[in-house]
Amino acid sequence: MSARGPVIVLTGPTGTGKTDWAVRLAERLPVEIVSVDSALVYRGLDIGTAKPSRELRDRVAHHLIDLCDPSEIYSAGRFVEDAVRLVDEIQARGRIPLLVGGTMLYLRALWRGIAPMPTASPQLRKSIEERAAREGWPALHAELALVDPIAASRIHPHDPQRIQRALEVCYAAGRPISELQLQTRSPLGDTQLQNWALVSVNRVTLHERLERRFHDMMKLGFLDEVAALRARGDLTPDLPAIRAVGYRQIWAYLDGEFSLDEAVRRGIHATRQLAKRQHTWLRSELELTCINPHEEGAFESWSDHVESRLREHGR
């Protein structure tokens, strides 16, 4: 296959306005948007994910939205397969792929590839879960720091899913997951990537925006949306869809774990923590150009730059 044409990536922490910028660019250039968001793939998760409206998606082509039922598990591996296929299809139509979203695991998999990992062992997984119940995930994170300090430095002590997977791989393969990841190659290695990130300089302003957005979602019926998912009876809080920020806190309220006010407070806090983790990850990426979205004329300057870069590549 011949080398691919340019692909635009627009990432950044939650709440920085990525979708708005993407749509505005689509009004100026022949782009199609490919979502890089682990929650937007699920049908029925609309309000809490700030999913683009159907009207907007009819006006501007969006991909990788409403792919799965919330009972399914959508993985980084599946995302890479879908995204690479869509890049080729969009370019075959003579248009430009614009990858937009803040799921950093997906972007890392796309940029660097996914290492071949050993098959998960139910027995090993159960053993790790039982130890976590007794000792707590921070204790297992400390263990991970001994066997794979590189992976531990990238994983939060309260991120059970990633701690569990890193320990599973280490014990099943006999090698650290970070070592296996170094042996990977990007499936877009022959592609001219233009990587941009919207990063708010003022964290206080971002935190205020995230709080307002969460309250706005509640006014739009977020509680009813989660209640409808819970009423299905076949979904559990352990599923990736329900673990999404905001959903797990409102679900816990519906389970009677705490008050609605406390659920909202925890949802806002979790959203801010997500933005903080995304900021941390972005700082480690050297091939990203960061933009302050609140600076006057920022979008116009960026879109001019994108258009100029595309002209250089004959687009």
C-alpha cells in the first residue's frame, strides 16, 4: 500500500472545546471526524458524554460514535483497527481524517502500536482481584512499582483496571508490560501526522467550566439517562461503559451509596481528576503542539496553520 496522506489529530483534556474546534474546521476544510473517545462508542450514553447531536452528525461526518451496546467492551485494539480502516476509507474519498478526542490510551495505541500480550488467565485475574480486596489497589500498585517501575509511573494507584492488567501481563509473560510495549510499531507509521492539543493555561477556569458543564448535564436529564441504563437489568458498574466518569457516580447514588448532591460532587471531582491525568499525559508527548484555546484568535491561527500544512502536502 502507498504512503497515506496527512492525518490531523486534535486532542486535549476534557472540557477544552475539541468538538467545537473540529466542527468549525469541518466548515472550512473537507474533513471527516473520527472520534477518539472511549465513551462515545456506546449507544445510550449521550448526555453524560456530551455526545454530538444527531443534527450535527448529519451535517458533519462523524465516525466511531454509537458503535456498541453498553454491555459490550470496546478495546484499544479494536479502536486501532477501526481508526486505521477509517483513515484509509476517508482518504480514498479524497477527504481528510480528523481524529478528535481525549482517550489517551487510544491515541498511544494508534501512535505506537499495541504489543502482543499474553491471553488473560481467569485464575490469575481472580487471584489479583482477591488480593486487591484484602490489601487495596495502592498496595498492588506498590508491587507493580517493584516488578515494572516504568508502567507503575504511568498508572495511578487508584486505577484498578490498568494495575490489574499490568500485573497480569508481567506474571503471565514473565516480562514487564512496559518492555513489551517498546517492541511495538505504529500502524500509522507511514502517515504524515499533524498532532495538536488544546490545553487550558488557567486550570481554575477549566475547573469552573467542568463544574458548570456537569450541572448543565444534570439539568438536561443525566440522572434519567443513567436510571434508564440501570433499569435494563443487564448492566453492572463493572462494565467500561458504566465506569465512565459521571456515570459511575450517578449509578452509585441510584444504588443508595450516597446522596444525589454527593454524587454530583464526586462526579465533578472525577471529571477534574480526569482532566489532570490527561494534562500529565500530554506533557510527556514530545510530538504534540499545544494551543491555549482561550487565547484570542487561537482557532483562526490554528486553522490557518492546518490549511498551510495541508497545502505543503498537496492537499
